[in-house]
Amino acid sequence: MPTRNGTTPSRLSRRSFIAALAVTSAATALPLGLGAGAARAAGTNEANERPVVIPALQNWTGATGRFRLEPGAPIVVKTARPDELLPLARQFADDIEEVTGITPGAPRAGAGVRGGLRLVLDPADRHAPGGDRYAEEGYTLTVTASAVTITAPTRTGLYYGTRSVLQILLRSDGRRELPTGTAYDWPDYRLRGFMLDVGRRFFTPGFIRDRLRLMGWFKLNDLQLHLNDNEISPAGGDWSKAYDAFRLRSDKPEWAGLAAADGSYSRADWDSFEDTAAAHAVQLTPEIDAPAHARSFVRFRPELGLKGGNSDHLDLAKPETTDFMKKIFDEFAPWFRSPEIHYGADEYTGPEAQYRGYFNAMAAHIRSLGKHPRAWGSLTEMAPSGTSGYDRDVTIHSWNNGWYGPKAATADGYEIVNTNDGLLYIVPFATYYHPRGLDGPYLYESWAPHVFPGNQSLAPHDPKLRGAMSAVWNDLVHATYTQQDVHGLVEKTFGTLAQKMWSGSGAGLSYRDFTAELRRGIAGPGLTTITPTLAEPDQISLDAAATASSTARGSRPAYATDGSPVTRWTSDTERSPWLAVDLGQARPVQRVRVEWGQDHGTAYAVEVSDDGDTWRTVAERTGRDRAGWDELGFPATTARHVRLRGQESARTRYSVWSLQVYDIPDLALGRPTTASSAETATLTAPNATDGDPGTRWASKYTDAEWIAVDLEQTRTVRRIVLDWETAAGKDYDLQVSADDTGSSWRTVAARRGRTTAGVDTVELDAVQARRVRMLGIKRQTTYGYSLYRFEVRG
């Protein structure tokens, strides 16, 4: 957990240890085909390549040909108890319609039905390479030209098989084909999790349910909700003024006043979470944290707090304190369907003997409630003379090597979860712990669940390692950010972590190709609150306002620009349907991409406008004969509005999954980038031009530092974009060099007196440049210069 009692690691030490990571690959990379259908050209006898699924399929044997989904295709379940499986089949049918726009037949039980989609629950099904993981969560996917069959020993495995089918359909051009072949799939690790701190910031019930749906989409299986916490330290040391919250709301009078006034979950809310979790094969693990981080309990019962109640620590010297916490768990344990409860037990500063008594008493009490206890690893700090006498039947989250690292915990006999703070913690918009999201390239290329900082990595698949869990900690309780902002930070690496926990390095794609595929399937069906935040490089229409000539019931023009791959705009049947996007201001535009649904245009134009009234045509298409993606490029122009307009002679109906408008390309993207220095071996100059918003360059802690990009040929430059981290420049020059060697520079813009971080966009008259440089003169902070993005637009 974040070191929340005034001992946050220094900026330098936190970053330095990452540079010294001892990492090994979890698995050998396997080849994986790129693109939509992942099948070779029709009419050949070559076997189909492995289709793209995130996380990647463990094993694939391709055949030749394709299965084509047709309206009314039957969905059939085969099991000894059909009533238990038909709800999954109905969910699958609804999801197919949402993902493809094609309505399958009503699910039914039966045997011997030919064609369609089949769910076969066979408890005896096994696959030797998958072992126990296959028996618990694995499945076999068999695709022929006439049928798609998912066979699994458990309902969980069948559910995961349906997610793979949906992802393959989603990525196929036209969303209705699967390559023929056979896949065997299972996870590498038992626990593949995510933890959300709702104690310090309330997240709506709709957000929680959507998070569970997204976890199922990526085959993550454990959502831990951190249900109580408080701000790190109150102003003036007065804890009565500190923010705190406990998020469960009992209707019983004796608990009145315990739940937070600014947001809490009723029993009905929690039941809805459990129902959603069950439907999407996720375990919902509650965490009630004490004896530290316990201000909510001290506020409710001040006599149980240290320092006369002026604390966020419970006073464990009083037997009634532990009795009170047992009553908390007695009250809420019946709400929880999870076989486990996390009881915190971290960062306590009271006497070690009292802490040990509490640790053991609560572990035993949770077991008496029929649950297995989990706790944060703290024993290196709490028990410096040795860990003898601590209850070993507890799963330990190893969150910090100093507090209780993985080697120490496993040597003591504990089963552990990798929740390492330096690699897997996000503290939104802070100055520590990945405030802008986790390091995607590092996680994808070097991390695996057994990898910890320093020399603490375990062997892959260590029997004491259950898996891994990333975490969001909302330390900044008074900051103004939204739950959607948090989703944006998490979304960048959610699929990456799922990949590394399910099948390791099996994706076989470069990080750039993987993230491109991730964006195509970033969200699955059923979301009601969360919307995607990731766009392709240079796309400027994400979440742009949209209008249309008409809109069918249940549709919206904004569905074409919301970034979701499973929402779409559909028009009424009319002459010349149109869909228009308002970019908010005049922007350079150079191409448009549209993904057509089954009701696709055959002849259409791309038009642009400055005012939304007068339009000019910049591109046209005729003879379009299928659904799927179409891209139209045109000479660069400036416009605020972009419109897709039908040109058919007859009345028609349009259905558009996505309408994407693109800026003039970033000339610096992926180009050779150098700098005067780098703070660590992982914070290097190419991070600023790699197109990943979560990576950055950071210099040494001196004023005269620079970063430069080689455009590899002389180009016309009109705009430079710098996205500063907190360590931003106060005074700096933007310079260009036109010669091949970069030996002479001239300043084209001087920035002086900046006092904020974030994006600095500099518009230029047309400048000829081979190289572009930011030359630092004075820093805003005592740190160096740090950039998430260094863009150069033509």
C-alpha cells in the first residue's frame, strides 16, 4: 500500500530501484497473427493464423476456411442441468447482438443440433498442459465452417470462451466471421486482480458494476474493494478535521452514523455487485482495513482510538477494540459471497505484541465466519525480531519489499499476491506512484507476476505465488478528479496486465501492435457508466459532439465518437443520411476512418465546414459493397466540422460503429530521440516520442538540459506540443536545426515564466526543420525536466 504515514519514498529512491529491476520473462513468445480475421487469404490451403484475443490464446491449431455468423444462428447448451447454463447462453446471445449487430436465435438446450454456437459443460473435460488451471478456468474452442463449440469443465471456462468468441468477432472485418481451428486456453495464474480504493473516493454503483464487466472481458478474476480509509495526515494534526469514509451502509440503528455521508453502498447495491461479479466470473473481495487507516471507526467510537481518539489508529491495548472490529465483520460478512475477506492489518505504529494479537485474532475470527483471511504484508516492519507466532493461514499481499517482501513472506510459509507498489500502484495525479498510469512498455516487455523490484523476484509459477493485482489509491482526497478520470489512468494498462497474468508473453506482438489491438477491443458489452478514453495516435474526434440527419430508437450520434467498439449510430431509412462531428475548434484534418455496421453506405462523401452551415467535399467513395472499416484520406485542410454524407440515389439506412477524424500526423512519433541526460535507465528520451501517454523522459536535476528529435528528413513544422509532468520547465526555448548533423540551432519560440505542468501547445509559422529541440533554461521544481509527450506537427 502507499506509505501513507509520512514516509512516502523519495522521488529519487523510488525511481532508482526500478532501473535495477531483476526481470525474467514468464513464457516464451509465440507467433500471433495480426489484423481482424487472422486468417490467410481465402482460396488458399494455408492454415489460419491464431486470432487476436486479449489475453492471447494459450494454444491454437489453425484449419482452413471460416465460420460465418448468420442472423438467427442457434445457441445450444449441452449439460446435465440446462437451467444452470441457459442464463449464460442468453447473456452470450445479448452480447453477440451488441458486439456484431446480428441477432442470433433464442438459446435452448438440446443435443444433435447442427450448426450455430454450442456451449458444452463437461466436468470431466481436461487438457494436460493446462493442468489444474484448465480444470478450474480453461476451455476448448472448436471452430468449423458450420459451428462454433465451446467446451469447458466449469461455467467459468465457458464464460471465458464466450469472451474469446466475442473478441474475435469484434476484430473481424464486418464482425461476423471466425477463422476455423481449435484453441485450448487457460490462465497461468490463479489470481488476476485489480484493487480499487473506494474508501478515500466514492465510486458509483454503476461504475463498480462496469468495472466487473471489464474485468470479465479481459479474464481478470478478482476485484478487491478497499472499503474504508482516510486522508494521510490532517491539517495541524487535528484528526477531527480529517476526511474519512466507510462505504457500507447497514440499516440497523446501532450502526447509524458509521457509513460515509458523501456516498455508501446499501445491501441492495452490494447484492448487485455480487450478481454482476458472478455473471462475469469475478470474485468480489471486500477489504475492511484496521487497525491503521481506521479513522472512520475511531470517529464512530472515539474511546477506541489512540491518543484519546486524535488518531487514525485503533488502540489495541483495549480488548473492546478487537471485539468492536469483530462485530464489524459479523455485521457485514453475510453480505459477502466471496470465500475471502481482506482485513488490512498494515502500517500500524503501536506495540508489536498488540499488533500480533490483533493480526491473529482477526484471522481466526474471519475463518470462523467461513472465510479465508487476506492481509497486507507488514511483518518485516512490525516484527523486526522475527515473525514467529504469527498466523500463517493468511494470504499476504506483498506490496513493498521493505515492509514485507516476497522472499521473506514465502520463506515464512505464506501464500502471496504480487501487489508491489513500485510497479503496480497508481495514485491519481500525485507526484509519486505512477500518477498518470502504469508503465505500459515495461509491464508488457519485462514484467510478469513473479517479478518484483531489486533482487526479490521469485521463480515463475512459484507455488506460493497466487498471482498479481494492480491497485488504485486515492490518496489525494481533496483533489478534483472524477471516476472517469481514474478509469482513464487504469485503462491504459488494464489489458496489458491481463495479458501478462493469463498467458505471459504469448501475445507475440510488439508493444505498439499489441496496444493497437487493445484499442480495437478496449471495451466489451454491457457498460452503462464507463466510456473508453484511449484513441489512436492523431485521432482528434474521441468524445467529440456529434449530430445526425436522423437517429433510430435506442441509438445516438455520439455512439460513433465515444470510443466504444460496441456502440453505434443508426439512422432512419431516408435519402442521404449524414453524421457530423464538431471538433470544438478549427483543427487540421487529413483523413477519416469509418467502421460500417451491417447497414453500410455504398456511395458517400466526406465533407468539412468551418461553421457547420457551408460544406465542402474533400473525399468520396462509390461502390462500397460490405460492412467494416473504410479509410478516406485527402489533402490537409483546416475545419471545425467533419461530416459523412450519403450519396445514394435511393432511400437507405446507415449504421456506423465509429467515425474517426485524424490530425496531421505527429512527425516525431517513433523518430530517433536523444537528450542531454536521463534520470534513470528507464526514463529515457524515446519515451517522449513513443506515442504512449504513460511513459516519459526525465532529465537530471539541473537547468541546462535538452531533448531533441530527428525527423529524419527536412519537414515543414507548424506546431510543437509538450506534455509536461510535474517536473516541468519554467523557462525554455524551442529550437530547430535544418542541417543533417544538428550542429547549428535557431530559436523559433521562447517560453518564459511558466508555472504549471500539463500541455503546452506552441503554434509556429511554417518552419523548415530536420531536428527539433527543447532547450531548458530554468526548471519549475528542484527535479529535472520531464515530458510525457514531445510532438511535432507539420
